[in-house]
Amino acid sequence: FEAINVMPLGECAFLGKIHPLAAAAFGRLFLGEELRWSRVIAMVVSMGGVALIAKPSAAGIASGSVYGVALALFAGVLSGGAYCCVRALLQKGESELWVVLAFPLVSAPVGVMDALKHILGEGLETSLLCWILALGVCTQGGQIFLARGLRLLPVAIGTHIMFLGSIISVMLGVLMGDAVPEWNVWAGGAIIFASLQLAEVGQQPREKTT
């Protein structure tokens, strides 16, 4: 969120999408999970699809300063590390709900203090409260299903699939009144789908021999 304050959203969304690459690297280093070159290449291709959708520009990245770029990249790396931790905890038999409960341990105390200052100073509108509740339900619901997925899949595969979120967010935007996507969004979505298939094809031969 800090990066969004200092640079355009499209550039933040693109740079933050390195989290599957970070998660795959952490999964290989700390969990000993298999990481094929086909998966790495497919993730890079997926980032190309995200680039078509988000349309980041060199000028936009430069306008955010080195600080903003570093924040966005660091956020992606930390997210990858978080998903690696989720996978490790689930492999040890922890419940998905307990794992999800660990997410706000650091942010909740700070966030509650800031929220209380806002409520006491300006109050809380009903519509804003509804949006906050919807955000909480969607976020936590998504994290629970993600945790269940990471119990079954290596962290590289589980996080790679998350590139589909770029497509789903555009579709939801249309349902909420946004304009019909232009050609770059359709092309980016097709590239993401193709890269997912490319990664799976690269894995099949070894699975059949085991």
C-alpha cells in the first residue's frame, strides 16, 4: 500500500506480481520442492500478460522513484515468502484456519489503532463500513481457499495460478460498471492462460515416469 502512494497503480500491480517467482524460489530453497525451468519461464511469460493488462510504463516507474519501485518489489518478495511459510505450516499438519489467523498478527494491532483514530475523529459511514466488511470477507475467504490449495500443491504451482487474479479483477470491474476491456486485456489474459498450460505440459513427462 505504501508503494501505491508514491507510484501509479499499474506499475505497482506489475512489480508486485513477482511474488510467484519469489515463492517458487523460496519453496525450492527452504522446502526442497521441485522447480522446473518450464515453470520459471511460464511465470515470466505470465508477467508479460500482466504487463499487457496493467500497461506499466518506464516513465510511470521512474515517476515513482527508486523508493517506490523498491517497495513494490519488496512487497512481492515478502508475499512470496508468506506463501512459502503457509505451505510449510500446512505440511506440518496445521489447520488452514490457524494459518490464516496468523496473517493479521502484526498488521491488526497497528491497523486497529489507526482505525480508532479515524472513527473517533470523523466517524464511520454505513457505506464505508459495508465496503470494509466486504473486503474482509473476500480477503479472508480467498486466503482460506488459497491455504487449502497450497496444502495440495507445491508453492510454485499454487502461486502461479494466482496470475488468474489479474483476469478475474478485470471481469469484476466490468460487472461493477467499468468499460469493456480493450484488446491488450484480452491478449494479456490469453498469454496468462497459455503460460499456465505451458508449465503443466513441461511437468507431465516426469510425473508419468514416477
